[in-house]
Amino acid sequence: MSTKYFNPYTDFGFKKLFGEEGSKDILIDFLNQLLPIHHQIQQLTFKNPENLADTIAERKAIFDIYCESKTGDKFIVEMQKAKIKHFKDRALFYSTFPIREQSEKGDWNFFLLPVYFIAILDFEYDENTTSKFRRDVCLKDQDGDIFFDKLNFKFLQMPLFNKQENELITHFDKWLYFLKNLESFNHIPVILNEPIFQKGFEIAEISHLNVEQYEQYKKSLVQYLEVKNVFDTAFEEGEKSGIEKGIEKGIEKGIEKVAKALKEQNIAIEIIAESTGLSYETIQRI
């Protein structure tokens, strides 16, 4: 079954929806739901994160979206598809780039503007602790009092957001509902029939993409499904039957999940075979 709107968790979909000049107002509206009143954004400028790297190795640390408010506050916005090792370490490392960018030559008093790292996660990263859909993190002392409020982390574990349309209360609720269910909508729900979401739906409508954009989206969708299904299945199997066997079995099942999902998206069998390495016969059987 084909879908009307693209998947916003894909690299293409996420950047098309939030990372283009024409969609700045959408990104601003979303970010302002996460930010305190004194850091609400009026204007944004997109920045090139590659300019922050000091070494060749660091140039690999590229953010999905890096932007700056009119007042100089820095924002890193990441979409994470699947579990990765040392996720918290990675978030902390990324946050050091916009901090170091603020250093000045000569006599500098070390004054820093706020930095926000915002991660939208298509997985649960803290299953061994009390699961929280949203985590707002900053530096606090032993009594829980804020020690430094200029370095902030905001993590959204999307699998833990389960509100239905009749349960949506805040504008933030509507944003989460929009992101989590966008690909499955075949029309704009009444509760999302507002100008900012109408624009989001218009951008996300697959029929509005030109040929080149559609090809980019298909490749991005293949990559998303490969990463997510393979890693998620490997993780599940790893829990059941030992790490190595679990990963091996999980990768095999995950690839088949990818192929099945691509078939449901009406992707050509030739593309599926090339992307997954499966035979035509296997793909037709799935």
C-alpha cells in the first residue's frame, strides 16, 4: 500500500520538513514547544556544521540540523533512527562543537551563549531505568539546584508517546502526534487542521516532490528501513539467544523486514534486491 506523506524519520523527510529555508517557521514552532519562555525563538539562521571541525576525524561529526537564533543561541537537532553505542557520550561530544565555536581570539572573558542539543529518538535508549518519554537535562548540583543553565539536552523517546487524537491537549502534543503518525495519515486530521501543520502536510505530500526529490526520498527510505529493522531485530534476538547468534539471526530477519516494508511501499523489486542483497525469488516469497 502506497502512502500519501513521507516518513519524517528518514534523512530526506526530516531535513525537508525542518531543515530548509522555506520551512524555518515549522522548525521554530516545533523548537519553541521545547524551550523555556526566555529562550523562545523569533528568527533562525541555518549554519554549516562542517565549519566547526578542527580535524579530519571531527568532520565526520555532522549534525542533522544546526542553527542559531537571532540572539546567538545555538541549536543542534538530531533524528536518531536506531540504538547506537554510547548515545549519551555522542550527544555530549556533539554539544562541544557549538561551545568551542564561541571562543574568541585575544582577550576573551569566556562568556558563552546557550547551547541546546535536541534529539528525536525512534527508539528507547534507557530501558533499564524508569522510562520517560521526555527528558530535559542540564547541569545541577548535589541538591538538585541548577548549576549551569546554558548547556541543555532534550531527549524525546518517540516510542513512548502513545496519545491518541482525542487525548491531545497541548500544541506540543499535536506536534508529537503529527511526527509519529505522519506517514500513516491519508488526510489531515481535524485536530491538526491549523496553518503550521497544514504547511507541514503540504511539504510532506509525496506527490509534491519532483522526480529527483522522489528518488532521493526512496533511497533515504531504504536506508532508514535497513538501519532500523536490522538493528532493532538484532537487538531483540540478541536478548534471546546470546549476542553473536542474536546479531547474526537478527540481521537476517531484519533484512527480510526491510524487503517486506519496501514491497508495501511499492518500491520496485530490482531496487529492493540491490539494496538488500536478497534474490528476486526470496523477495517475491516474503
